Amino acid sequence: MARNPVFEALNRLLHPRPMKPSFSTRDREFLDQFRDIVAHQQSNPDFTTEDAAASLGMSRMHLNRKLRVLTGQSTHDYILGKRLEDACALLSQPLPIAFIATSVGFKSSSHFAKAFREKFGITPSEYRAKAPLAREPTDGKHRPK
């Protein structure tokens, strides 16, 4: 049974397929530069969106608008997300949670725990309990469990 072309057109309008982002070379270079700045300032708890914008030679609002278009996130949300993503990687290592919090740029463990819980729905301790701890083999080979 053939579908009605009007129905198909209406369905495409109501449920558009997500398009893959196509960045220009200039946009890609901008994102790479922004990511480098964030990576270098990651452990700095005083790093702000204003600092990121100044490093790129633009206003905070212009940076925020540009990032929203390219990534769908605000500058603050991008930086926070990157910090929390890196924290997840560190939580698989046997490091104190307070150390992880400061190493990814949070001023306090409580602020880190609150941001982590808001993003992932569990505390860093609960995440650590569920994530396998990274262990370094003593002889350079993985041991069977």
C-alpha cells in the first residue's frame, strides 16, 4: 500500500531527521582552538567564560552564541561538561575524590558532587562503585580474573 504524499510531507515536517553537523574549516579551527584553551585551563577553578572569550579575542556573548550554534551548549555548560567527563575517567583510578575535584577545576568537593549528581543522577562515590577501577598490571600483562 503506497503512502499518501501529503501525509509523508507532513510527517517530515513534524518529525525532521536530525542532520549531521557540517562545520566549515573555519568553524572546526575555532572549535579546536576553544577546546585547546579549555584543556589547558581545566584545572584552574577560576577559569571563566570571560577568560575563554578573552583568549579567543571575542566577547563573552559572542562566544556563547557561536558555541550554541556549533555545539548546542553554552560556554559554561561545555566547560562544566568537559570537567565532569574528565572526572569520570579519573574516578576509575584509586584517587581521593577531593583530589579529583580539584584536579578538574572545582573549588570544593561539595560543588563537584552536586554538579556530578545533577549531570549523571548519581554521586561520584556511587559512580566509582559501579565503574571498574583501573589497575596497572605488575608484569605488563593483564591477569585473568
